[in-house]
Amino acid sequence: MSSLFFRFGARALVLGTALAVTACGIPKEQYDKDLADLNLTLAKKSADDLGAAKAACDQNLADRDAAYATSKADAARKAADEAATLKKALDDCTNKGGDSAKKFAQCTIDRDEAKQRLQRVESSINKVRDALSAMSAAGKLQVKVQRGFLVIALQGDILFDTGKADLKSDAKPVLLELATVLKSLPDRNFQVAGHTDNAGAEDLNWNLSMQRALTVVRFLMKDGGVDGKNLSAGGYAMYQPVADNGTDDGKKVNRRVEFLLIPNLSEILTLK
């Protein structure tokens, strides 16, 4: 009987022990502890991996920025070296050429400045042409280039009777219209030039041409409101004909009053 009791007691002990472990044969407490340790290990490994990845990324960014800075500095140095090389080559070329090279360079500068001055003169001439285009188209005056001047020509017989220096009534509207144009060009100076044909005494023609020019100037200032600082008067008698004085038609053309656009010397040359 004692033997039977021993066998039954042993089976009960084994069964009790079996109930204290999991299905895989590991005690529950040990299983829970191992699971917690595993989760902690995995969490630590994930954090370590993330930190390593971030550190690697930061290093890559730092390496890229350093490479860019180095490349930029190299490009700046290269540009500076090329500029210095070019300047040295130009200096060597000039030195080899000596005075001739320097004179050529100065000549080039003077030429460019002269071209710019010429362009300013041409611009002022075109401005006057444009302002007078309506009167020219109407046949009230003629605009032309003569002896290097822009000339506005009015037929003398329209303005004056033969041998006289008093303005005709019909001439005044034309001169008033011209005065309006001249006032629109306050930066331009004009000389009013009187001309005669070759008939009569020389002294008479000198006086007549000058008196006619003065009459026109006075009218433009008093009645036309043109500033006197922009006007001057000159008499040329019979010495600048534009037609044959051997014919009546030629003499008629030569009896004229002209307005000469006076060039601004500062636009043409620079005195030193």
C-alpha cells in the first residue's frame, strides 16, 4: 500500500509542477521577464539605429556644405587669377606698344567722344526740323543745310518791299507762327541773317541787309515774345547768293532773310 501511495503522490507532484509553467515549458515569470527584456532591447536598438541614421545624415549635410564652400572659394580664386592674367597681358601689350599704343587708345577715346557730340548736334537739328515741318510743308519757309548750318529761309519779297526794311503786314502772321516754334526751342540760338541781290551800291546793300535782320529780330522779341538771348542779327549784303544774280528770278531768290541755327560749341568740341 505504501508503494501505491508513493506512485500516486509522485504523479500529483508532476501535475502540480506542470501547471506552474507555460505551454512551451518555460515558467510564466521567466517568460514575462524575457519578453520585457526583449522589448527593451528592441527599443534601445531602434533608438540607436535612429540616432546613427541621423548622425550619418548630419555628416552628409556637413560634408556637402564643406564641398560647396570649397568649390565656391576655388571658383572665386580662379576668376581672380584669370582677371589678373588678363590685366597683365593687356599691360604687357600696352608696354610693348609704348607711346604708340597709348596714343592709339587715347585716339579711340577721343573718336568715341566726338561721335557722341556729333549725335547730340544731329539730335538738335532733327528737333528743329520736326518743329518746323508744318510750316515747311505749307510753303511758308524752307529748311535746308547750307555752309554747315541748318538754315530756315524766308523769301525777302514776302517780308519786305524792294529796297525797304519795314515789314509787310502779310509777313507778320508768318513771323508770329515762327516765333511760336522758336520759343519751343529755348536751348537753341538763332542768327537772323539779311541778304540782298547785287543791284545798287555796296554800302546800301550792307545797311539794307543789316536793317532787315534787325527789324525781324525786334519783331520776334516784341510781338513774338522770343527771348533776345536766343537771337542775334547779321547782314551779308550781296556776298552769299544762292541763285544767279544775272536774272530777275535769281535776284528775287537772293533777296531773303534766313535763320541760322547756331551750334552749341560745348556739343561740338571741348576746349582744353
